[in-house]
Amino acid sequence: MENNNGTWKLGSALENHMRLLQQLGSEGVEAELKRIREATFERMRNHKNNSLSWQQILKMVAEMEKEKHKKDTT
């Protein structure tokens, strides 16, 4: 929320929520939010996991140290 010269402006998400409340009533808004939430979680479930494990990080650090040590001794 922002205050410009005594008037309040809502953020876009809250503004959209309030507009939907006016148009659809609370049941319609709850149904729309549920649809958005389920679609978001579905995308998250289907998204490829690009995270690294701690073991992978340690292995990469060890390999970098080994390469650095090789360069320092040649």
C-alpha cells in the first residue's frame, strides 16, 4: 500500500483481489485462488530440480582444489 497525498493505493495483487471480490463475491474469489494455487503447485511438481546436493558441492570444490594444485606444481 502507498499513500500519495492522503490517498491510499493498493498493490497490484491486493487490488486484483479486491476487484475479484466485487465481481465474483467471496466464493468466486476463493475458487479462483484455489485454481491459481493448484496450477502453481502443479508447475512446481513438474519443474526440473536444478539444485545441488552438499556432496556434489564438496566434490566440485575438491576437484577445483586438485586442478589448482596441479597448476601450482607445474
